[in-house]
Amino acid sequence: MPVVIERLSYEYNRGTPAAVTALRDVSVRVERGEWVSIVGHTGSGKSTLAQHMNALLIPQSGRVEIDGTEVRQKAKGLRELRRKVGLVFQYPEQQFFAETAREEIAFAPHNWGLRGQELERRVTDAARSVGLDPALLESNPFSLSGGQQRRVAIASVIAAKPDYLVLDEPTAGLDASGIRELTGLLSDLKKDGLAIVQVTHDLQSALDNSDRLLVMENGVGVAQGGAEDVAGFLLENPVRGLVIPPLVQFAAGLRARGIEIPLTCDLSAIVMKVEERSGMSFKSEPSRAADAASCGLGRCSS
Ligand SMILES: Nc1ncnc2c1ncn2[C@@H]1O[C@H](COP(=O)(O)OP(=O)(O)O)[C@@H](O)[C@H]1O
Ligand SMILES: [Mg+2]
């Protein structure tokens, strides 16, 4: 069953002179096991939407339904809905409070009543599923690297065994290798059956990894669909703050010259089409690497 959001609108400070409209008639659906990215510039409403997905914010107008249960003020089972949909905040490590990573991760399942070996197993399983070295469980979370801290934060949400994992700008503050590792980790979690909702302004990463994307602008969902459709939309209708990846621009340039090519960040798909059209054959990466190695240009193995 999915998370369904229908015509959701939300205003902060409603009914006061300081009212701000954060969402206007937004609809989106997240199926179990899917990866959906929410992209848009700062202030476009991404975090407000993410907080509705796990019932942290209650709809003022429109509907939010989590696996068939409508989210309403004072509805029974809000706690269970918040467990089903885990929310990882932007910079979650700023909210660390425990002395050790183990205690940090144990917090939610302990609150759910788990004790003893069962709790212990839940913590080690969560740590394993985010690739956290078990030796680091005894460390003070603040002494860990940025990437490790993010893993602890994600593990502490996963420890509640959610079905959907919503991450608000999960790559914020990480360097390139941290971003690559985190993206790999999210792909692995998806393979294990978890739905991933990633809020990001990194369009390249969203196009590379998502089954579907929702583009937000000024509180409105302006486009929704698969990577190719959304890339096509953004080429025609640029959205402030969303940078079209160079490879997509290149593919669009070839298209404009009559080469039927997918609007994709997938280099091998582009190369294949160019080969087809030109009759030329380009060597693949592995064979080029093999050539380099046989010429003595391979990587040193000291
Ligand atoms: N707690 C709040 N009080 C008042 N306005 C807010 C609050 N949080 C967000 N906003 C406003 O709501 C709009 C959407 O914000 P947000 O959902 O945080 O967007 P994003 O995550 O895309 O940056 C922005 O105009 C923002 O200034
Ligand atoms: Mg935000």
C-alpha cells in the first residue's frame, strides 16, 4: 500500500498577518519499494511536504493517507504512522543527545518497548544495514566523521523498522565520496524493500537514482514523472535553482540535431546511440583500461 498525498495545501501561521503559504494543491504518491525524489529550490516547500509524509504536520486542506489510514488531527494511531514512515531531518546529527552511537540508535526501539537481546539485535541490525562498523557503536557520535554521523542518524530511524524512509537533504554537508557512499547505502536499503523519499536540490543525483521525481516551485508541484520526462520538462521550463546536468544538456543538443537519443545522464546509453548513428565503434571503459594496463599505463599496485 502507498503513501498518497492529494491536493495538499499548508500555510504556516495561518490566520495571522505573518501567514506564509508553503504548499498549494500538491499531489504525489509513493508506492512501497519505490525511490521518489522531491526536487526544488530553497523555500519551494520540500521540507513541509516531507513532514506531512510522516504525520509530523497535519494537513490543513487536502489529504494524506499512509497505507490506507488518513492522517488527521487527534487520529488514533498517529504514533504508528510515524513509525511506518521514518523521517530523517536535514543535519540530523545536530540533534544527537546520547553518549554513544549504540544508545542513539536504541532510543526509538527502547521507546517502543524493546529490551534485552531483542533491543540489542535491533540496534546491531540497523547498524549493519547502514554499513556502520560495529566497533563504532561504543563511540561518542560527535567524535565520528560526517558520513558516519549521517549513518548513525539513518540507523536510528531504521531501528524503528519503517516501511518508508523520508530523508530531507540527506547529502547536505557531505563531500563527494560521502555523497556516493550515502547514495549506495540508500540503493541497498531500497533493494531490501524500503521505499525511499529523498528531498534534494541535486538534480543529477535525483535523475540518476529515482523511479520518479516531483519538481516543486513556490509550493506547487510543477512536474512529476520518470527521469526522462522530468528532464524534458525542465529543459523546456527551467526552474530556478535546479541545474540541468551537463550530460542531459549534451543529449538535448544531439536531439536538436536530429539524433533520437534519450534525455539521460547514462553515458553508455548516449554512446550506444551515437555509435548506431555514426557507424563508429567506441571502446568501452574496461577495454580501454585493459589497453592502458597492457601498455604499462595501468594503476600502480604498490
Ligand atoms: N516554521 C515556519 N514558519 C513560517 N514559515 C515557514 C516555516 N517553515 C518554512 N516556512 C516557509 O514555508 C515555505 C516553504 O519552506 P520549506 O518547506 O522549508 O521549503 P524547502 O524545504 O523547499 O526549503 C518557505 O517560504 C519558508 O520560508
Ligand atoms: Mg528544506
